[in-house]
Amino acid sequence: MTRFLARRLGYLLVTLLVTSLLIFLITQLLPGDVARVILGREASEPALQALRERLGLTRPAPVQYLTWLVAFLRGDWGTSFATEQAIRPLVLERLGNSLMLAGLTLAIAVPLAIALGVAAALRAGRWPDAVISVASLAVVGLPEFVTGLVLIEVFAFRLRWLPANASIAPEAGFLEALPMLILPALTATLVLLAYIARLTRASVLEELGRAYVRTAVLKGLPPRVVLVRHVLRNALLPTVTVVAISVGWLISGLIVVENVFNYPGLGRLLTFAIDRRDVPLLQAISLVAVLAFALANLVADVLYAVLNPRIRLG
Amino acid sequence: MAYGPGAGVLALRDVDLDVAPGTAVGLVGESGSGKSTLALAALRFLPGDGRVVRGRVELGGVALDGLSSAALRDLWRRRVRLVPQDPLASLNPSLTVGRQVAEGLAGDPAGRDGEGTAGASPRGDRARDAVRALLASVGLADAARVAASYPHQLSGGMQQRVAIAMALGGAPELLVMDEPTTNLDVTTEATVLDLVRDLRERHGTAVLYVSHSLAVVARTCDRVAVLYAGELVEDAPVAELYRRPLHPYTRGLLDSLPRVGQDRRAEPLRPIEGRIPEAHARPPGCVFADRCPVAIERCHAERPALDDAAPGRRVRCHRWPEIAAGTLDPRRPAEPPARAHDALAPDGDAPALSVRSLSKRYPLARGAWAALRRRPARAVRALEDASLEVWRGRTLGLVGESGSGKSTLARCVVGLTVPTAGEVALAGARLAPRLEHRYRARLGELQMVFQNSGEALNPYLTVGESLARPLRRLAGARSGGEIEARVRSLLEAVHLPAAFAARVPGELSGGEQQRVAIARALATEPCVLVFDESVSGLDVSVQAGILDLLTRLQDERHGAYAFISHDLAVVAYLADDIAVMHLGRVVESGPASAVLRPPYHPYTEALLSAVPTLDPDGQAERVRLTGDAPSPVDLPPGCPFHTRCPRSLGELCEREAPPWRRDASGKTVACHIPLEELVTAQVPLFADAGDAGAGPAAEGAAP
Ligand code: SF4
Ligand code: SF4
């Protein structure tokens, strides 16, 4: 188990290193002259040169990369071009907001999706299964901005139950923010729901067909015990992994959702950074997002191993 | 009882069967006979789309029909239990064994007990003690440790014991066992069968024992019911059924089973021709009429009734009175012996195939930490210094438990696995270890048939095309006419009609597919053929046909065969020479007739003792192995068998590797005990072994 953990942590570090390199390459080297990108087409040559010096762009690329990485690791994430603010507190604050939204989304989506998936599997081939499958497929086909706008129209404008705008104040606590969070979280939930539900359905169906389920039934156990103790214990193992993968979807989904609801999270900060061609900000956000995704995967791997005695005990 | 899915296909037709308390009834049939359906129906467990069309199940005189689902659960909990075929698949992989046994206890309100954490041990001291007692009662010595284990941590034999313990937890009146030993080694199977016998005597449980093997049933049951195409065709006490079968199908099954000591040339097996009719295409008359050697017109027109032939004997055949009176022989006439003389003497001066000191080790991945501290790398020793010879015109049988290295050896021989040390030579010439380095011209000389070779045929190629490919690539056949002629003669050689060339594998039965696989292996006229479990998994009546086919082909073509099987009776029947393997080593080898009688290597003795034989009484005193084979990673020093050897000499065996000993019969044995002592200590395990087959070692196996 310790060796397993150590290996997974090693993978994590390698992943981060590689993606940091990619992020660096894409943001700094590929678009040609960063200084011109930042200052615009009409900028004068001396101004460009001054900016290049300031950004350290005149040095060789490997040196640039290493300086950037070392500084990042030491907590010096640089200053934003656009706002002239230090990047770190800004990104961390927005990250906190995004995590709050993501957490709420997962808290709604995962239990709901599992319940739907199990319900569909238990009635496989009959109408509840068909309804759940078709509905979840239909929802997943719609882009987030459509579902988001529909939800706003219904719950904010027609019913007036919830606010349409989610621009929470920085100092607002979770409870104050909650009403504003619900609509964005619901929108993001719809992105994940179908995916997790369908995979849950498939793995429950697979487990239901296994011989040990027959053994459990023939011991005279009540159906609920057979389902919870025997089937779900095994069927939900793959779901752990699925949830981790869906965190990736969630990250990209949040970019849209945060913009639709004007929610001050990492996703909206990212669009802002792209708009303003704020390269250091962009780099910091990307790296933080990758780290979040990689950590989610690590947690899923470890959780899977802990829950599965065949891996835990070899 | 009639039983069938809603679509109207009857899986079972008019089967009725009684199991008295404390007795065991064997339910025997080939695939497609409906035996598993019947077993589950007896538990009132019906697959989703099945229903009982007519008939009923009674337990203790009370009908079990129309039970509510709660009553059904109570029935399953306390009165009838199933021991399933595949114990690993039938146990929940993520619950401890103790927990699973505990929730099967009849009195335990497991249904109401809440959810615990994963792998929590059964709640309450009473439950825990009951679980341990159950596990101990099925011969699991270290019950506390077993209870805390997960299924995958136990060996196959232990898993099956757990499954039995779990079933016994309900203290059931009826225990249905569905092929409980099919995937186990013979040595493990023997101990499980002993256990079943013992339980029945101790608890007075009625047992319905489903099996494809008449021999296994002979060992465990009082009565046997033979099922064919969903119908009960014969039902009789074990001894009578084997001594005097009344139904032609039963006779055919018995004639298909090789007996140890049977001479395959003088007395070939008599397979049952044809195949079992599909459930939707059963004939109107006797279901067996298409394949029955003594069918008359009446059989095709009129369905025979299940007659009481004698007290306790029932048979469904129009002609049983003639068979019982001895005026009609229901056997298929045997083919005339292929050749007058016995096994060929070694042919030529070099063995067709020789294997010298072959070893194969699979290194285990070493953690960085262990490497840093310079721990020696560990390896799985799949094969250790194994040497063998196979001569033209002779068959070498290779036997041993799973993990003994017999398949690794076969794969090294054909170049699919690269050995760590040692060499393989074909007719005296050394072969490159890797398949891709071997000369193409020589590839055709050495062919292999696997257990699933028949299933592995390309489903989109016709049989003719499958056979033409090796002819073109390895045998140098060019013109279309020549290939066609050779395909035809190959099909003929494996007793398949020429019209089969146009069929695709999906249209063939399992036995026919395996014949095509053999024909394909023969296409290049190999001098050496390796068969790795090639007839395992086939029904006995089909298997018999292939065994006869191999005998005949060998007599015609003088090939050298290496035949690997876990079925010792089959090996004993087919082989001229036998090599016994244990943990990657050859521990005994020699002419079959010599290996099958004393002096035996103690491991051979245990292996042969475990073979279930048809003779229900008069089983000689049996040697049983306890415990599992040591792991091939940490082999004990000295004789690798000493941890389980019933005859171990103690310190000597634990310290020193045993010497090779040879006797006058030409067999060699690796053991510290001198052969003279072994021969006086051991009893012959097969009365007729070696008498019929007069191999080169016929005179005097005893020193
Ligand atoms: S009834 Fe006729 S066909 Fe059927 S087994 Fe008897 S003799 Fe053979
Ligand atoms: S050498 Fe010893 S342990 Fe090995 S088989 Fe012979 S008696 Fe048994």
C-alpha cells in the first residue's frame, strides 16, 4: 500500500512537471512575440523591447522556464499585466469560490446520478430505464449556456425563487452565498449527471449478472441487502474513478457556467486573462487547474485501492 | 416437471426425481441435457425468462409452488442450499469470507443487520464462533485466518470448502451441488468429494449432485439419474447402473469413459455418434433415437415411457426388456482394432522430440527499496531442469496438478515461451528457442493443439480455407487442385465429411471444431504434435471420438505425440509413456504400464489415488494430500514435495534434493526412499493396470 501510494505520488509529480512545461510552451513560446501580443500591433519597438526585458524574454527559453517554475514553486506567481495585482492571492481567492461551486455540484450530482443509475439498472429494459436514459442523454446534448439560460429564465425570472446573478461578494460566507450558488450548481450538475448515471447503470447491470449475486439471493437475503451489501459495494467501485474523471469535465464546464452566471470563480478569471492577454495569470490558472484535476485522480486511485480488497491485499 | 422459458422451448420434459434424506443422488448428463436447469429448478430458482410449465417441487412432502417471495427467502435461508460450480465467482470479492458465511447462517437475522464497514467481521461472538465451527467442519484448519480473508486470497480448494460451509450454515434439508469440483485439481477434488460423503453421513442432508462425470458421481452418490436432452432416461442405484446399464445412452456414456489399464488398441472407446438435439428440435419419438445404435422404427414414432424396470430402477426405452434379458447388446459395434500389435517400440535412433534440462523462471518485479538493499531477485520457477523424450509412433502423457509446469513446458517446446535454460531438439537437431527464429521449413514439423483451438478458428473463414492456409504457407502446396485434394483427405483423416470444407466454424459443434483444429495441425504432416488439454472441456462422448481418432492417426502416420491433460484416466488410456510433474520438475517418468503400478513416486501415488474411478466399491486405501502446494516462488529446500508428502522421511527430505532411481521397467523416480521399499509399502491402485497394455516394459515392473 505504501509503495502504491509512493508510486502514485511519483506519477503525480511527473504529470505536473510535464504539464507545466506544456503550459509554458503554449503560452510563452508559441504565439510568437509575447510582447507584441500584450501591447498590440501599434506598439513602438522601444516599448516592446522594454517589455521583453521586463518579462525576461530575451533570455534562452530553458532558463525562462526554470526561473518561472522555481519562482512558482516558491510562491511567487508574479503580477498580473492587466490589473497590476499580485497573482497568488487573486487566484487562490477565485479557486476557493470555484471549489465551493464544484463541491456543491458534486454533492448534488453524484448521489443523484448514482440513484438514477441504480434505478435504471434495476428496471433495465422497462420504461423507467428508458425515461432516465433518454432524459439524461437529451440534457447532456445541450450546452451549459443553454441549460443555464433556461434555468435562469424559469427560476429567476418566472418563478423569482433564486437570483440570476451569482456575483457573490468576496467576504460572503457559504450560507450567504448559497442561494446564489444553487442555479450555477444545478447547471453544472446537468453536465455530469448523464455521464455518471449511465456508467453506474452499466456497472450495476454487470454486477447483477455475476454468480455471487445468485449466491446471495439463494442464501435467502432480502433484496435490499443483496443490493446494498453485495451489488453496490462492487458496482460503485468503478464509479469512484468515473467521478474523478468527471472532475475534468466539471473544470471545463465551470468556465462556461461561471461566465453565464457572472460568478467570481477561476473560470471567469481565466476568460478575463485570455481577454486581456494576461500571460502570467493564464499560466498560474492553468497550472492550478491541472493540479486540481491530478489531485482528484490521485484521490480516486487511492480510494479505489482502499475500497477494493483485491488491490489492497494483492 | 416440465420447465421452459416463455417462448415455448421446453428445457426439461416430464422429469421426476426423488432424493431421500441422507442420500445423495447424482444427476449426470452432457452439455445441453438440462441438468443445471433442473438443479436450479429444484431450488425454485428460475432464470428471468423461465417458468415451470407443469409439475412441482416438494420438500418433505409439502409442495413449494406458489410461495410468496418472503416464504421463498425463508426456504433458501433454512431449507435448501446451493453449492455453486465456480466458487471464486460465486463469492463476493469485496467481503470477507467470515462475513459471507455469517450472513448465510440460518438463525442469523443478517437481513436486518445494518451496514458495517467494508470487511468487518461478523457481528457478535455467537456468529463468529458459529462461522469458525462451520469452517473447521469443512476441514479448514485455520478457521480464524480463513474467516478474515477475502476470497481471492484463498486457493481454489479452500474457496470451494468455504462455499460448502456457507451452504451448510443454513443446516439445509437439501443441498444441491452443481459441479462443485469441476475446476479443481484431482487431488483437491478427492478431498472435497470425501468431505461431501462425510457431511451427508454426519448431518443426514439429502444431496442432489450435478456432474458431467460418471466417475465423480460413482464416488459420492447412492443413486444416479441420467439426463439426456431434458429427459430422465435412466435412474438406478450406483452399483447397478455401472454394472448393468439398461439404457443405450447410459451404456454409450460408460463406453466413452477410458478406464485406467484399458488398452486403446485392443479395446478402443466407443464414442456416441451424432450430437444432442437442440431443445426446439427434439424428435417426436425417443429423444435418443438419432444416435441410438439399436433404434427400431417404433423408437422414431413413439415416445417411450419411464418404466419401472426393477425396484428402484427406472428406464425410458422401448427395448429395455431385451437389454435386461441379455438378448440385445446396446453397444455400438467397436471398430476393428487398428493394428494387431501393441504399442510401437521406439522407432529410429534419435527421439523425435527431446527436451533437455529445460528451466523457465519468471523474475518477480523487485521494488526499488529491495534493489537498494541488494536483496536477491526472486523468481517464479515455472519449470526446473525438466528433461523428456518423445519417440515416433509413441505418446508421452504429461500429468501434474495445475502449476506443475506442464503447459509451460509445452509452450517452450513450440517456441511460444522462451526458456531460461535448457534446449529443445527435434529429431536430434537443436531448435532455436524463439518461434520467429525457427526455420520456416521446420515449423511444420512441430504443431500444437490447445484446449480452445477449435474455438479459436477464424469464424469468417470456411473450414476449407482454414485448412488451406497452413498447406500453402508451410507445406508448400501450390495448385488449387492439390490443395483441394489435401483438404479433403485431412477432413477424412479426422472423420469429418468432405462437405464440411464449405462450412464456417459457427455451424460446427465443439467436438467438430476441435477435429478441424487437429486436422489443421496435421496439415503440415508434423512429426511431433503437442496436445495441451486438447480434449478437456468436451463432453465424454465427443472426447472418446477424438481419443480414438488420435490413436488411429498415430498408427497411420507414426507421429510422436506429447499429450498434456489434468485427466489422468485419459492420459493413462492414451499414453505409452508417462511423465509426472510437480512444481516444475519431472518427478517420475517411464513406460505407462510401469508408472501406473508400484513402486510409485509418493506424489504419483497421491495423484493416482485421487483419480475417481467407475468402480464404486473396492476402492483401495487412498492417499490424500493435505494442504496446498508450496508457492513456486519460495520453494522449500530438499525435496519440493516434502511439505505434503505422506511418506516423507523427515530431515533427509527437508535437507537434500532426492536422487534419481531407476528400475528394471525403465522408469525413473526422484525420491529418497529406495524403490524396493516403496514397492513393498504401496498397494497397486488399479487392479488391471499394466496387464492389458504390454509395452516394452511389460515384464517385471518390480525390481
Ligand atoms: S427407445 Fe429406441 S432409440 Fe430410444 S434408446 Fe431405446 S432403443 Fe434406443
Ligand atoms: S524424497 Fe522424501 S519428501 Fe520427497 S517424495 Fe520422496 S519421501 Fe517424499
